[in-house]
Amino acid sequence: MPPYALDDFAFDLRRAVPPAEIWVGSGTGTVRQLPGTVCGVGGWFAPPLAAPDSTLTVSFDVDGHRLVDAARPGAGNRGLLPAGGTWRPDRIVRRGTYHHYSDGLTSLAVESTLVPGHGSPGYVLTIKIRNRSANHHDITLRPDLAPTQAHDVPLASWGWVPPGPGTGEPVTLNHDGLTKVLEANGEATFVLQVQDATVADDARARALSNVPVLTSDIPGLEQYYRRSLANGLVCWWDHPGFVTQPFIATSGLDGGALCAYAWDTGGYAPNLLSLMLGDSVLDIIESFLDADLTDRYAIAPDGTGLGVAYAYSGWALVALTRAAAAERRLDPALIARLYDVLIALDKRFRPDDRTGVLRDYGDQSNLLEMRGSGWEHVVASPNAERAWTLETLAELSDLTGAALPSDELRRSARQIREEVFRQLWDPRAGWFRSRYPDGHTELAYSVQAFDVLRSGDCPPEVADALISHLRPGAFLGEYGVSSVSAEDELHYETADIDWSGAGAYTGEAPQLALTLWQHGRPELAWDVLRRLFWMGDHYPYFPQDHYSDRPGAPASGRRVNIIAGLTGAEAILTGLAGIQPNPDGSLHIRPQPVAAGNITLSGLGHRGHTIDVEIRPGGFDVSVDGRRLSPEVDGTVIAVRPAPSGCGSGDSAG
């Protein structure tokens, strides 16, 4: 039996915080509920069709009296009243109540189930009405479908911004009858079908077959972990017309960012995503290589390249490839092709004007889009990631026999790191400067600087200085991490939170926690991660960004879901639990216990083995295929040894 079912990701809609729009997907289409209603439905997308302006409202005639579903304010008989509901990755169930005495008791419980079509456009809305009185009623549904059209949008045009309304075939409504007699204490069911939608069993939970189940007595941790995994499910598309099946969208629920950014896909949770994808991870990597990453940052659902060159794309793609190597032997031709693309992307950015070792990454359009000047041109990150990328390519070449110039790649990586610290580090500020082509420099206290810590060989004094800025009132808020330090008067703002302050892109805080665990700062890593646990209680899936000083996210104008939401689970697995899949096929585990309580991870799959990890405040146990293993002298458990050359699985350690 698979370790997860979709019911494991059920979310109580009463706990939801902004953004208020709640969407649900099927893998080939999405639809949203109308806020404040029990049965109302908003726009829907089923690529290539888009109907963002389509709405369906429902009222009821009960014994000739109109009952509206609009949650109207005021006292007295205001119609059908919302009473909560439940979200799952594949459906939204809402409940409502009507209870009034006038010439007899009318007491109705209404439940709607909204399911997007799978393999067909539109959705199915099932409405159940239960009579809670001894009176019988004549019930007639009055559905009102807005006279809109389904706009046919080529798959190559599905980018960051959701498709707008357009012309096309009219949106249609079908039903199995709208009038029924509701017997005393009886029940009646109505089915409304928009655009001939059909539904199917949702198999997305199978993607978690090798992902361990987490249980814990630490308040908030278990729910946060599951909500993080839910982000992977809602970004998972199995549309037959897409370039890969599955296709991992950056967002997609609200029709926006249905494309895939290399940076998000590989940069935030590469190990977890590779575990979910299985051998399909290679198709994902190939789809990015087929696009021109030297001039594009994303691919549309049909594989068409979108946007401009992105400085982080190469590093992210190498990270995903390294993760893929942990589960399977890679073709040396893939590594050679990856190298060619990365070198071409590297040449897209001009060498720095001092030594030519670093790269000038241009303005914000090629980086992460702060709204003020600051983290631009010659910057520590992603130059530091570039060093890690070259070293990793050398490692993958040695393992696969790709015959890359490994010694030269490692030498270049060392030179890049030396120049990052020599040219850009400001010891007085304890921070990296950014340098513009005319020599002007900026001290922009951006969260991006911490990325240098995980790029290798960071001098201890530099690491200590950087980490000293991780304090309340600077980068740390009660509910997360600020993308720019609140102490940075020049660059901090509160309006654009993902990269300019007062909050952060959703993957940043858990990635920072992971970085701290990897850098031997477990107490601070836990302190960062625990600030995010509120998200597991208040979101069905994580939004693009969120505030750091209050629980919530911008109510509109952002993407409602994001693949980087997987980073929370990645941080827990590879940081807190210390699970390290290596490209030689081995699996090392060295948990970092927390004083807050106990954690159990059950059913991690790796190269045909099943691994369980129990973590206590005073220690841990690791079992492989039911057999407990002892740690090495340094505390690391070698759970699975390297795979023999040409073999698909490694041996568990004895």
C-alpha cells in the first residue's frame, strides 16, 4: 500500500489565511471556488483552454421560495450560510446550512464537491442537500453560468501571467435534472457538469511512494512537512500534450507560471523532487537542455523557451542532475551535454573587469529582481554557485566517464571562490559588496548572500560574520525570514516581499535553515525553520511568498502556489535528518537532533532499500530493510554503500 493517500493532505478551509482564492487541480486542469459561497465556482483552466472569467452561481427554490448562496451580510434570513469545508489536492468540499422557522421548519444541510476535469476541460460540481426536519420540500436548483467563452491559448504562451479572457467556444452547462422532492429526513443529489468534464481517480499520491512519512510530537512539524509535500502534488501535471509526463510547473493552479523555471525546479528541492519523479527526472532535465538556457529562463508546457537568460539556471540544473545521479547511473552523454549548455550560459555573461574570473550578471532582469539597485552585476551569488557547479560537473564526469576536463573545472572553481572573497568581501561590514561596471559598489543586505555558505570552502571568519546578521530585527521575523535585512535602510521595503524585504520567496527560509544545518549550526537552523510552522496550519499549499512579521501573504497579485514550497520537506530530510544521497549511489545519514522532541521518518526508498530514521533529543537510530545500523566514528551512518559500476543499486551497510 502506498504510504500516502490524498486524504492525508486534507485541509480545513476555516483555517485558511490570504490569499483567499482556493484552487484545486487534477493534473490536466484547475478550478477555483467562489469565496464566501457554498456552491459557487470561479474561473478554470484546462490547457490549452482558459476560462478565467467563467463563474457559476447556484440558488435554490424551496417550496417556491428563493434561497440564495451568497453569504450576504446582515441579520435575519440571509440565505444559505457557509459552514466550512475541506480541501484535498483533487477536490474542494464545502458545507453550508439553512435553518429557519416560518410556517414550519426548513432545515437544510448543503454539501458541494468541486472536482476539476481530468483529460477533459471544465469541472463537475456535485451538490447534496440533506433534510434535517420531518417536513418534505420541493427543491429546484437555479444554476447561473456566466455567458463566457473558453479561450484557446497555445501551450507556448502559458508563461508567468495567467491567460486572460478571450473568444472561443461558449462554456456550457449540463445536468442530470434540477428538480427533486426532498423527503422528510431525506437527501437529494444534483450533478452539474461544466464543459462536458469527466473525472478520474487521482494517482498523484503515488509520486510519494519513496518519500518517508514523518511523525513527531513537536507541535507543528508534522503538519508543516505534509503541507510542504502538497506543493509538489499541486505542481504535478500529467497532461498528454505537455513536453514531459509528468511536467513540473513552477506554479500553475491559477493559470500563471504553468511554465517551468529551471531555477525553481532544480534549485530548491532537487533531492526530494528526484525522489518523487523517479526515472522521469531525466526527461525533465532533457527538456531544459532542449530549450536555449543561454537566452531563456523557463520552458512553456510544450517545451518552448521563455524569458531571458537567468543567472541561476545552470546551477539549478546541475543540482537536479546531481540528485538524479544518486538513484541511477547517468549516461556520460547527458553530462557532456549539460557541460556544453553550462559553458554556453556562462559565456552569456561578461567576465569581470579586474581578473576576468568572476562574471558580471547584469541587472535585476538576469538575477532575482529586487526593485532597487543593489544586488547586481558582479555579485557573490551566483558567482559562488558557479564554482560549486564546475566542481560538481567534474565529480559527475569522473563517475560517469564523460571525459570532461575535470582538473581544469576544479581549478577554475578554486579561482572563482578566491576572487569572490578577495574582490567582494567587506570585512568591516561583515558582508559582500556588489560591484557595477563603473566601479560603484553597494552593500545590499540580501538573503542571497547566505547562498555562498553552501557553495563550498567558505572561510570560517566569513561564515561567522554572515551568520551574525541572522537575528531578530534584521533578517529574522517572528513568522519567517526577510529577503532584505530590516536594518538595510537603502534596500529594505515592505511592498514587494519576495526579494525586497518584509518577507521572502517561499523557498528561501527553509533553504536557509538547510544551509545552516549543512554548515554545522543546528540550533540556529531549527530556530529559522520553526518560524514557518504556522504555514502548515493555515495554507492548503504554500503561496509564492509570505510575510515574515505577520502570518499571511499578499492577498492578490502573486502566484497562489509554488514548487519551491517543497523546500520545507527538503530541509527536514537532508538537513535536520541529515539524509545525504550521493551521486555514487551511496546514502549517508547523520541526523541533528533537536531538543524540542522526537521525530520518526518511515519508509524512505533508496535504490531498492527501505530506510527508517528515529531521532530523539539525545540521539538517533537508523534502520535499513529492518536492520539497525551503527554509526561510523564521525557519527555518520552509511545506510547504502556506493553502487558498483554499471549496477542499479548499492549494498546496504553491514
